Amino acid sequence: MLGHPLYNKGDIVSFSHNGQEKTGKVSGVDTFGTFGQQEEPSYDIYIAEENCVYKHIRESWILTGQI
């Protein structure tokens, strides 16, 4: 729900990206969405194995998470 994210910085989550499941650590939380969408919270997720941050992952795209 907008303004009330399910996940916090440091939580481990999985999400789908281009047909692949990715797992990483939440490195940033956009509580009220981003400039591209304001319907739901979004997250920046760091994947250490790829040394990559996936930006603006919508909450509805997250498959699983450890809160």
C-alpha cells in the first residue's frame, strides 16, 4: 500500500526480471513510488553476485521476501 511499504532496507527479497528470478538485498525504499509511478512503493535491490542495483522494482513485482 502506498506510503506503507512491506519491506525495509536490508530485507532479502526475490523478484522476476526478464523471465529470471533474482534475489538480493533492499538497498533503498521509495515509500510513495517514483516519478514513473505513484501507485505503490518501489525498491532498489542490490545483487552482490552481479555487483548491480536494480532500481524502481515495484512492490507487486516482488515474489518473496524475508521481513
